[in-house]
Amino acid sequence: MTKADIVSIIASRTGLTKQETETVVDGFIEAVIEALKAGERIEIRGFGTYNVRKKNKRLARNPRTGEKVVIDEKYVPTFKISKEFKSAVSDSYKPESDKT
């Protein structure tokens, strides 16, 4: 599913135009990015939590050459799915092999 698909679904369910819906979706994405850049935690109940985690400096290996490489510390965005979200998907999901 792409952002365009999400915009279409939301537009059909809310009665907003696709252009208005795309503005809202873009605004949401920008708000999440800006909050994470500011070091804030975002919790959307029933959906999940966005957070920033620090990855420490470490020594890795280039798989082609075997050469050791130092990877500097960095901060990465993470998303943890809520229990409600996880169970809703788990309870309704059927693998392709079971859909006969």
C-alpha cells in the first residue's frame, strides 16, 4: 500500500477531497518527523509509539573484503506497535496458504 492508496481510502471514508486528505496525511508525517527531531516521544493509543533510540558506536565488518569498519553512534527512529493493533491484525490475518 502506498501513500496514494492511504489518501484514497481516507478520502472515500471522510468525504474530504483527495487533495485535502493528502494535505492532512502530509501534515501528520511532517509533525511526526519534527517531533522526533526534537527528541519527543509520540504515543497514539491503540496504534503505537514513535521514539528515537541511540545506537552506540560499534565495530563492524565489510562482508566483501572482511575489513573492519567503525560505525559511528547515531539516533534512529523506532516504532512499537500497541497490543490492540497487534492483536487486531493477528486475530484477522490468514496466510495466503489458508485462503482456499
